[in-house]
Amino acid sequence: MIQKEMFKNKVILVTGGTGSFGNFITKRLFEMGVKEIRIFSRDEKKQYDMRLHYKNDSRLKFFIGDIRNPQRVEEVMSGVNIVYQAAALKQVPACEHAPFEAIQTNVLGVQNIITAALKYGVEKVVTVSTDKAVKPVNVMGMTKALQERLIINANHSPQNKGTKFCVVRYGNVLQSRGSVVPFFRRQLSEGEQLTITDEGMTRFLLTLGDAIVKKAPTTKIITIADVLSQEIGKKLDYRVIGKYPGEKLHEILITEEELIRTQDMGDFYKVNPYWIDKKFTDITEEYGSGINLIEDQQSIKTLISRSDDEMLGVSIEKGEFSKI
């Protein structure tokens, strides 16, 4: 009830709103009684599809634009109460090949969001980050790490009159664009041999409905490949193609530097900003995907099934961006 009251009659801006997160949060926000949701993205086709999916709901407004454009960001920010910043260049290989493009969106674009939010006195800005921002080894992760710092430090801006800036970190989200589940399913449906970059590679597993930073289960990518092969009655058949540039073997959600600032909140962890004086002992080692692996395939099947159920009623364009 308290959560619903937080959103009732609010105007919400979702940047990157036609992506996986944007579609899912739109569905949830409608359940919370919001007054208006503004979808801000670059893709007119996805906006058109989303408009049809929601049957031209008058509460849903669409704006073509890019967070790289400060004037357009200011225009859509006027009158907004809460911002969900999900616009990003997120494909690891693409960011490796075009690092400055990643900087312009994931860093400079986010600064445009901050500047406009401060100017218009937005109540709260929630920014979507990734486990790749933790001890980053690739351009996407590096730009997301900078994005986290920009957002958190905006709380201390002299221009801040009460806006709360916070970050949420995702692990690997099942069913999202770029995730391995839709990619493997497509390969299997087309009779292709599955491609695995490394047999030892592990990832966190989250559904879009999970809390963040979630105490997420972890497993090997090859285990997911086996489960999905069984799903259609096939024996696991794969080839190892080698890791992509900037690809980690294991992901991390909380580093040893953050341990002393991290609170155990039950189903998720809260990493406090560096200026919080209180020290915590709730977590004593790095929270990475290479430990406490799920070997029970039934648990993986259950998680994938829950993810499938969550996607019902959400407008998501089919396809995937990566082979990892």
C-alpha cells in the first residue's frame, strides 16, 4: 500500500523506455495508479509497437529523442516527479568497438539527465546499472561505473533542492534483450549448434520482477544451455567459440571495497554511499557469480519458467543483441 501511494498521480519519465526494463516498469507503474508515463527513446518503431500493445492508453506519452541531446532531455523532464534512467548502450562488443559512442550515451547522456532533474526539481532519479560496472574490464562496464558515480554524487550538488539520486544494479536478466536465454532458444529453434564462449563462464540470474541488488542465484552458462536443450527434447550440443573482447568469466555485484558500506536488507543488499560514517559487517566477502553455483537443473528450469510468466502481457520485441 505504501509503495502504491508513492506513485499515485505521479508523472514518470522512463528513458530508454522501449527496452526490456522500460516495458516491464511501465506495466508495473500502471498497477500503481500513476497519472502519466513518458516513454523517451530513439526508436519510433518500438514506440509504435508499444503504443499498440497498450491500446493507445491516454496515460502513456511517447517522445522521440536521445539523452545525448540536453535540450530535448530538458523538454521531456518538465513536470516530471520520478525518473527511471534506463537508456544505455549495453552490448559489450559494440561498446568495445565504439568507446566514445558509449561515453556519449552512458556518461554524458546521464549527466544531461542529472542537470535537467536538478533544474526541474524532480523528486527521485533511479538509474539502472549492471554487474559489469563492478571492477569493470570492458568499455560498457567502465562507462556504467562512471554513471554510478555521477548519479550518487548528484545528491551533493549545490543545485540539489531535495532530489534523491540512486542506482540499482542488475545481474543477468533472463529474457532481456542481449540475454542468453532468447539467444539459445533461437539457435535451438533454427537447428543451430549452441555457441558457448567459455565452459566455465558464470552469471547471476534475475527476472525483471526481482529486487536489485538482489541476492541472486548463479549458474554456469553451459547449465542454462543444457536446460534449454532439454526444454525442446534435444541433447546438449555446443561448440566453444572463445570469450569476446571485454567479457568476464565471472561477474561481481559487490566488491571488497564496498563491503563495509553494505547492508543486508533481506532479499537484497543496500550499498551505502561513501560519505555514510556507519560501518557494517553484514557481508564479509565479494559477492560474485563464481561462488555458490546452482547445480540443480530443476531450480534453473523453475527460474526460467517464472521469467517466461513475467513476460506475458509485456510488449517486448523478439531478438537478442549478443552471443554470450
